[in-house]
Amino acid sequence: MSTLSERILGAAAGSYVDHKVDRAYAHDGTGVLALASWKAMEAGCIADPGRTCLIFDHIAPANNSVAAGLQQELRTFAGEQEICFSDIGGGICHQVMAEGIALPGEVIVGADSHTCTLGAFGAFATGVGATDMAAIWAEGATWFRVPETIAVNLTGRFHGAAEAKDLALTYVGRLGMDGATYRALEFLGEGVVSLSMDSRLTICNMSVETGAKTGLFYADETTARFLEGFGVHAESQEPEDCCYREELHLDLGEIVPVIAVPPRVDAVRPAKELEGIALDQVFLGTCTNGRYEDLARFARIVKGQKVKVRTIVAPASRSTLIRAAGNGVLADLLGAGCTVLSPGCGPCLGAHQGVIGEGEVCLSTSNRNFRNRMGVGGEIYLSSVATAAASALSGVMTDPEGYFAV
């Protein structure tokens, strides 16, 4: 019997396999590097242009003339090769791929470490380097070492203000930043039934923060219903009895709002222990927490009130923004004093649209809080959507219990 990774890659853990790539994508940052390698290879044509995507999200729109010139070069390349292309405002690459493109059972590679997000669909999704991506463009395939798997068994349901990001930070805290190096995290158990696709994408997104190769859920009725919304049919996947490297057991009912303290993602503490720390900025967005459910949850908390600290919101995709604009979520965010950006990564990588200054403190729903990531000398704390919203209203780090009734 096989783990899901073994099943998809067609070999036992520890084996090396050459495998066709079903979906390959890069963004405006890694695409520049991949294109340079592609030109050096003199490969000629993309092996499978219909399954290759180039998505602008990291510095979108461009923040200076150099970035603009590089992006124009990539636009030209995408047109010449007739590959799938998403320009500025389309959204974050992982979210764009999640909207009816990534499918269960596929092998998906992206030139970004958070490609593991798409494992939420029951796909083997993992990040590769820019040079590897250039080779995949040329050959349509690559090699893998099939990872051993850690089972993350989930029971119960969330209570109070706890949500998927709190679960993600909790398992990162338990495993540590290198506790799952080159392993797959397989999320299973009766607790999975209560998790939406948006929640599953958040949970898989953080798997690389433990060093994991990928994180995966088995495709089920929730997966099928979500993909049906994009006109795509998907079959369910059933877990088999198999051998796991280790197992982690988490009761969703025991998860509480937590915050990761800089500069480590695994330095996780209950939000109530950090209450009162002054904030300069709150950021809602990224490939971790910029989806519709995230925006709607934040809006429900701040509706009719005013934030007391600058609060930046970056929707994960154009479709997310359109949906939020159409049903009042966007109006509630703007009415509360939030600043809404064009869909994309925003200030997550410290390029523009919300970089923090030396000594400033940002509470972010993103996935990394390394030194200088969002601005030289600034500090980043990571939290859930509810914790970020409650903190934006109070101006200091705040336990969201009492601000949000589930």
C-alpha cells in the first residue's frame, strides 16, 4: 500500500524517478532567471506550452524601470512560446493555479517554494529552482526522489476564533523549521471533513516552513465541489493502509489562536501571551491568507469600526477581488479604513506596496517572518486572519477571542 506521494509518483519512498510534469509555472521574479537559463540552453520551443504558465505577482505592477523592462521581456517570451500568461492584477501564482487549473493526481512544479500550496487538491506539488524550471520547459519532465511521509492526523472541529492558519502555525511549531526536511506531510483523519478548500490551501502552503517537499490532502467531495465551480470534474482519492515515517495527531478543537515570533516561523506562542505589543502595520494577504474566505472573515470583524493602525489588504487573485467587491466585503474593508492593493503578493517579499521601516512592527498573515524580509530592520509577527483583524482594531496585538463568534 502506498502514501499519496508514492501513488502519484509511482514508486516507493527513497526511489529516484523521472516523471512527466503535468503543470509548470513561474512568476515574474523566478521567470527572469529561468528565461536566462532557457536562452543558454538554446532549447528552441517549450515542450508543452498548454501546461506551462507564467504569472506576474511578485512585483506587480513593476516598482521601477528595471523591473518593467524585465517584465516586458517575459511578456514577449510568453507570447512567442504561446504559453498561459497572467499579467499584473491576475493574482498570486499559487492562487491562479488553484482556480480550476491544478487537479488531483497531477505532478505540479513551480519556480517558487510555496508551490506546495496546491497539494490541497491531492496533487504532488513542489517548488523547483529557476534552472530546473528552464529544463522542464525544454523537456516537459524532471526527476524526483520520492519523499517519505509524515501523517498529520486531524480530529474534531475548530472552536472559537481558531482557524486554519492557527493549525498551520501549530504544526510548524511542533515539527520545527527542519523537522520534515524532504518529507511529505499528508493531512488526513475525520477532522478534514470540516475544512474548506481555502483552509486546505492555507494548511498546505505552510508545509515548506517545516522543510517539507510538499503537503497533501486527499481529494474528496469538498475538492470535487470546489472544482465543479470551475467546470472541472475530479475523482476522489481514498487513503490506503501504508507506512508513515512518523505521525502527528492534532485535535482541531484544541487549537487556539497563535502567533509566530520573529525571526522564526516555528517560534509559536498563544496570541493571548503577546497581547499589548504595539503595531505599526497589519497585512492581510499573500498565498497563505489572501483568499475570499480570509477577506470575508477579516471584514466581518472590522465592519462598522475603524482600524487604529495602517492596514493593508492584498487579494490573492482578481476573481477574489471581484467576488469581494460584488457582495460588500470590499466596502466593509474600505469603510473600516483598510487600504486595498491590486491582487498579488504585495509587501510580503519587501519589494514595494507596504515595506516596513527600521524598528517598525508588522503583524502579517503571510508565511515567513525572517529578518529584513518586509523591510530592513523591521519585525514581522505571523498570525491568523482573526488575530490580525482584532489587532488592527485595537492597534496592538490582540487575542481575537471575543471579537469573532464562529
